[in-house]
Amino acid sequence: FHEHIMPELRRRGVTCAYGDISSPDVLEHAHHGEVRLVICSIPDSLLQGVTNLRLLQIAKQVWPEADVIVSADNPRQAQQLYEAGADYVLRTAKLCAERLHTLISDHSSHTVHHHHVGEEVKLADIFATFKEKDRDHVLKDIPV
């Protein structure tokens, strides 16, 4: 996260704070009011100096009533996070596999449907549809 984008986020109505996410004090002061959901979307393989397990523990300490979603790099780590109290665990590889399954299934069903009407649907057409859905329109103008 780059602190210099905060003014643009605030201009767009996004409440945000900057600080060390592994510090309970920072988290406590970062948001005033009721916290219902905490999302840690960065896997341990990309975090530095903290883990999703530690972030889960801190979030549950600071906001005991909040649901906490964390990220795991593998199924074993996901199980450990669930055992530690995670409400949901994201697994990037699993999400990617599910997305690819959807993409290929869409292609197969389109191919069968359009074959009956004499049209050919190329995988590139399905890719183009998904690429458009994947574009990040929300933060496109914010310099990083």
C-alpha cells in the first residue's frame, strides 16, 4: 500500500488508514465504530514480517465480534487457519482453478449451443469476455 494514494481514496469516499497492520494499537485506532468484517487478502508468501495466522489472532483480539477472512497458500495452512478461528479462508490457487473451470465450461456450453445454429465460438471470444470483467475500473486513475 502506498500512503500517497490515500487522498484520492478519500476523495472517492473510501475510509482508509495507514499503519502497521500487525500492530493491535494501530488497528484499534484505524477504525472507530463497529467492525463487522475483516479481510486479509494477501497470502503469507507475499507478506513481510507477519502471517495470516498472526493477523487473524490480532483481528479477533481487536474486534472479537467481527467475521475474519484470511488467505492461505495451501490446504494445510487453510485448515490451520480454520482451527485458529478463521470464518473463511481464501485460497488463491483454488479460486484460480474455479475461475478456469468456469471459463472452460462457458466455452464448452457456448460451443455446443452455437454449433447447432452453425456458428463457431472461439476460446478467444470467451477470454475477451472474461478480460473485460476482470478490468479494475474502480482504481484505474489512482497513481501507484
